[in-house]
Amino acid sequence: KNDPDHIKSMDSRFHETIYKMSGSTVFYDVLMPLHKKILKYRKASVCDNSRAEASVAEHRAIYEAIASRNAELASQLITKHLNNAYEHITQKEN
């Protein structure tokens, strides 16, 4: 809590782990550089405590869905997480 650099680091590790676990080299090779390029937006997001907490909760739910091998739920949760992140970023820009 209240440590944006640590949250950003853990966020990066979580995303990289998911990309690696996909088993797709192409998926990993495309998404890792993209993830690094949006660093400015990710940092702004984790500096907002409410979004940071929501993101951690979303990651936890995604992890639980993957751990229980529920691909459909994981896909839904990932889509929701991306939409929430997008909404947060676009609200900050306006």
C-alpha cells in the first residue's frame, strides 16, 4: 500500500508471468514490449490508491480463475481488468 514503485514492479511481474504461462512465444514477444511502452500510464494508475487496490483485486481474481483452470472465467476477468484500466486511463486524460 502507498508504494507505487513496488506496486508497479509487482504488476509487471504478474503480467510477465501470465504472458510466459500462455505458452505462446509470439504472445509474450508482442505483449512484453507493449507492457513496457505503456509504463507512463501504468505508473499513473498505481499512484491512484483506489485503482491500485482494484487492480490488485482484479489480478487476484484472474489468478484464482487460472489456478482453478477456469479459462472462461479467466478470460472474462482479464477483459474486465483491461476495460477497467482503459477507463481509468482515459478518465485521467480528460
